[in-house]
Amino acid sequence: MIDLEDLIQRAIDPSTVKLEGTLTNPPSFGVYVIDSDDGNTHYRFGSHPVRQHELEDKFGGCELEYLFLSREDAAAMTAVLNRPES
């Protein structure tokens, strides 16, 4: 099982990446929170900041929760955060 605390430790500060064109250097992957109309919270991930702009256009807004240098870490964090609560 993926450890949430371990993933949080791998997240980076957004100020450590530099915007170059439409992507960042080094390449980074964001985990974004979306509050839906039904009151539920959903998480999505993707290349930062391109994915953020796509989600803002589609849902009217989103917020960067975590930023990773690894796409796999971003995907894992999204999967953990989207798990139904037991």
C-alpha cells in the first residue's frame, strides 16, 4: 500500500520550478483539487501548469494541492486522495 506521508515528503515547493513556455523546468506534475457541483471533492493530475489550465477551463477552477517531479508520484497521490473513505 502506498504511504500518504511518504508521498507528501516527495512533493516539492512550486517556487522551485521555473516556467518555460507552457511547461516547467524541471518538468513537474501537479495534483489538483476540484470541488464539484454535487459537493464532492475530486483530484486530478497532469503536467504542470498545462493540466491546471485544462481543469480551470473545464470545471471553472481548481487548486494545486501537490507538485512532484515524478509523474508516477503524482498519479499515486491522486489515487490515494480519490479513494473512498472507509
